[in-house]
Amino acid sequence: MTKAQVWIAQGRLADAAAWARGRNLSINDELSYLNEFEHLIQARILVAQKQSGPAVELLKRLLQVAERGERPGSVIEILVDLALAHQARNDIPAALAALARALNLAEAEGYVRIFVGRGSPIRTLLAEAAAADVSPVYVRRLRAALGESEVNTPISHSSSQPLVEPLSDRELDVLKRLSSEMSGPEIAQTLMISLNTLRTHTKNIYSKLGVNSRRAAVSQAQELGLI
């Protein structure tokens, strides 16, 4: 699935669309946790194809499913994509409303990559947020991570990772503790997060590292110099 993300970034929309067809994806599919990421990529393809209207509708449905499942990481990512889809339709008020919700949820966890990994479109939208005084401290940090010269906040260390989709700062915190002897509940308690949030972070870590177990995640992270 990361290939489709790379193709979108490279403007290879025909390849990305072929990937979606190969997955038999439709905006009318029944949505669930299991196919959430595929449909999120589908929405990004639609935005890149200048079909922002269908993308907005798909993202709204994805958001409802993620909220019902109490998956905050997914909610934040979907809100960011929803903001960018609204922006592509030149609906800046709706874009800022979605972005403001994402920022409010993400600030406490210190997410950076989930925003700055979206490149130029999010740069423009964050400038709009700054002008509207939306989450000013956090927005300054994110703009610094994007290389905005007028902002002096240190750049997140997640931007230098050797991954197509780098781990967020919070995911790195979880990963470091996965390499210890701590149990899941102990890790959650140490980081002052719920077990459900820990599971979300762990699932994201596994996905980004291309593994399916704690031991494999630690091994892969050590090989990549992440821990």
C-alpha cells in the first residue's frame, strides 16, 4: 500500500488508480477498521485526480467509523485528509474546521509527521491556520518542521527516518518501550495513555515497519537505527 502513496506523491496517478482498481475499491464500499487504510489512500487518489467531492464524502464516512471505534490516531489522520480535500475544493472555512479538530486532538500526543508528511498542501493550510490564530503554539512547531524560516521551533527528529512513512514522535516513544521488558499495560501507564491508544500506536508502528509482531518490530527498528 505504500507504493500507492509514493505514486501519488510522484504524480503517477494512473499507477495509483490501477492499484485502487486492483483492490476493487469503491467509495460505496462498506467501511471497517480492516479496510480503513486502503480507503484512506483511495480518498487521496481522488483528491489528486481533482475529484474532491467524492473524496470528502468518503472521508466523512471513514471519520464516523474511526470515531465509533475510538481510534484517535485514525481520527486525526482522516481529519487531516478531510481538511486537505476541502482545501482542494477551495472551501477554506471547512478545511480550517477539520484541521482545527485534528490539531486539538493531536497536540497532546505531539504528532508531527502525520501533518508535515503531507508536504506543500498542508504548508499552505497551516499558514491559513496561523493567520486565523488556530492552535498557535502547535502550528508554529509544525511549520518549523516544514522548514518555515520565520519559526525557530526545533524540527522533529521523525523527519530524518529511513522510512517511506516515518514514525511519529509518539510512535517512537512507544517503539523504544517495546524494546524493553515492559508489558503493554506498563507501557500505557508510563506514557499516560489508554491501552486502546497504545494498540493504535503499535498497529501503526507495525504497518510502517512492515512487520506483524513486537519482536520483529524491535529487530527492524534496530536495523534501521531507530532505537
